[in-house]
Amino acid sequence: MALNVPGYSLTPTPTQVALPGNYITDFNFLNQYLPDTFEKEFERYGNRTISSFLRMVGAETPSNSDLIKWAEQGRLHIKYTSVTSAGTSGDDVATLTIGDAGVTAGAIRVGQTIMISDNTTDSVLTNKAIVTAVSGLTVTVAFYEAAGQAAYTGTVTVFIYGSEFKKGTVGMEGSLEAQDEIFENSPIIIKDKYTVAGSDMAQIGWVEVTTENGANGYLWYLKSEHETRLRFEDYLETAMIEAVPAEANSGAIALISGDLGNKGSEGLFYVLNKRGNVWSGGNPTTLEDFDSIVARLDKQGAIEENVLFVNRGFSFDVDDMLAAQNNFGSSGASFGLFDNDSDMALNLGFSGFRRGYDFYKSDWKYLNDVTMRGGLVGGAVSGVLVPAGSTSVYDQVMGKNAKLPFLHVRYRASQTEDRRMKTWITGSAGGAQNSDLDAMEVNFLSERALCTLGANNFVLFNS
């Protein structure tokens, strides 16, 4: 079933005064049989907006370029996981070839000592060796073990753990440069508009409403404008979450001419699917599932505090998992923590837990809203794990390290033009007198992009 699209309202006036910002057209008062109407609008859907996620976890900072670039730290230590050996079991020396995807130059140097481990499941075949020669991605090693090379059955994993030199020798050959990864994103321009004819503005009818921001009062005629505004503000967030870049040879990239955008942007879900951690096959429902998540986070930034933004089903799964840890979880609910009063209101929900790291749980309305991602079957997302706090990143525009949240929005702005959230009125009605159009047009515009820093610390849960 379909619901009305969420919207936003102008600030209503507390009295019945005909102002340009408080009008409505929901009723036809020209009918000779005037209906009995309730003066106050009934809020059957409650708060219909879905934006809040980025306001909770992110920040907004200005940018003055069509392209936003930043650098993120690479790994400090080096490991190769697809290495083959030309030697056989028992050889005292061997030649290793690095075959990892995307590696064009090796970081292993002569004199360094390495650990070699067979990749076979449950294998204990290991060696320690010293590097005697390097040529591109080929490394010659001499084993420390008298038994020589172990009986490897396939590819091996290699990492550097130190070096060894004789007395009075020259220093290490070559050097390693700091390894940074450069990421970029482009802002997109988001627009909306509401139009009302000047003739329609001459008809006034009163309905008392309560807006989503808590303001009360009377709107006349143009209730739809305030919903257009809030709907647009919702799109400012959902565009940053769902945006994808236009791929080569796609229909969108072919929009060279005209007024429509043709490049797209990298939204949160796109970035996490590309370089984040992705959990699929249902929600994690046991401590063992979260142990595997913790083990993965250990290999990344090991952020101490994390927030789980989840849909209702995932939230209940976490509650059930934590309730099962209670001594009474299998035989019945434990009532009061202190006096065990059966008449106490029983709280069956949890706001967070600690398992290696701190995990705080919060419902994400966007994933529950039936007019948005709520109820999707294909491509459904049940939650996102977001690291709390901020990180230091080198900003190429600012020319210095900046302390920023892991998620933040960059909007286009300069000293004379601020495109964070622009609103202007055109036409010849409703107080506007800047064109010959017999109507009032309320225009909305924003230009922005989402920067996802340290995507390797996020987890996307696909249900």
C-alpha cells in the first residue's frame, strides 16, 4: 500500500491572519452545501519526516570546488597473501613471487626477515627466512630452518617482521614512502519547487495544523508548500545515502546536453559496498555473529565506540540476543531488577551492549518508513554500523589536517554564495514582484556531497 509522501510546512501563525506564509487549499468553499469540518488537522501519520541520521552522526562544512579530495592512511605494515614459491620441500633457498591483485611493486627489501605461512586450511606449515635478493615482484630468500622449505600445498602468506645485518655493513637498500589512499567525490545539485496560481491565493479557508517541528497555528491555502520544504530536506539526506556515480556507457552518463545532471555522486551505501565491510545473509542474531564482526573490526581501525542504526526487525533481533544472555531468558522473563514486582512495566529492549567494543543501538526511521526503504525485498538494508567520534584527515582544499566526523557533508559555498540550503520566491503573487508570472513559485536548491572517511571501519548489513 502507498502512503502520502512526507513533507514540511511553513511556520504557521497563531492567529487567523492572512499572511503570505499560512494558507491552504484542501477544501472547496464555493460549494453551496458547505461541509462540517474539524478545525484542527488530524495527524494520522505522526512525524512523517525521515531525516535525522546525518544530523546525528555527521557535520556540514563548506567547500568551494566541483571536486572534493582527501587522503586516508594506508597500512603501516606489509602483508602479501597470494605468494607462490618456485622451490620444493627441503630447499635451503627459494624464490618467491608476489601475485596479489593490484600490487605492481613489492615493499620487501634485501636484509629483511619474513614470516611465511601456508594458506591451506588448518595448516601449520611455516618458515622464517631472510631476503637475499629482490627483483620486482620476485624475492629470493634463505630459510632459517635446517629442514628448509616446508611442504607448501599452494599459495602462501608473507609478512615482514624485522631485518638482520652483520657488523660493519652498509645500511638498508632503498626506502619506503608513506602509503596514502586518495579518495574523491563530487557534489550534486538538488532542486525542488512549489507553485500556486495567484487566483487561487484569493480564496481563504482556515484549518489549524501542527507542523513536524512542533509549531502550532493556522495555515491558509498553501499547506502543500510547507510539505514541499520538508520533503526537500529529507531528499538532502537520502540523496547523500543513496547516490551512485554514473557508470561509463550508462544512460545517465550520456546526458551531456540539457539541464539534468550526468555524473552522480558516491553515497553512503555505494561507498560501503565498494570499500566497507558488508554483512549479508540475514541479521547477526548470536554473540558468535558479533564476535566475527568484532574480529573484523580488530583488523581495521579498532574504534572503541560504534553506533548501530537499524530497522525494527534488526533491533528486535539484537534485543532477543541480549535477552537470551539473562539467566531467566530460557524459562521466562525476569521482572524487577530490585523488588521483582510482577506489576512493573517490563522493558524488553536494550539500548546497547559491550562485546569487545561498545555498541549502541538506535532505530533508523529511513529503513522502517514504508514509502522509502521500509518493506523492500530486493536490495534491502537492515542497518549500518557507524564508528563514533572523529578522525584526522588531510584536506587538499584546506591544505592541512582537519578533525572531522567519519561521515560529513560538504556543501558548495563561498563568501558571496551559500548553496547549503537556498530558498527564494519568484512570480507576481504572494508578495513576490520579480516576474510577470501570475503565480508564486517557491524554489529550493542545494549543492552537496557526502564524504565517508575510513569506510573500512563501517559495516553495512544487507538482510
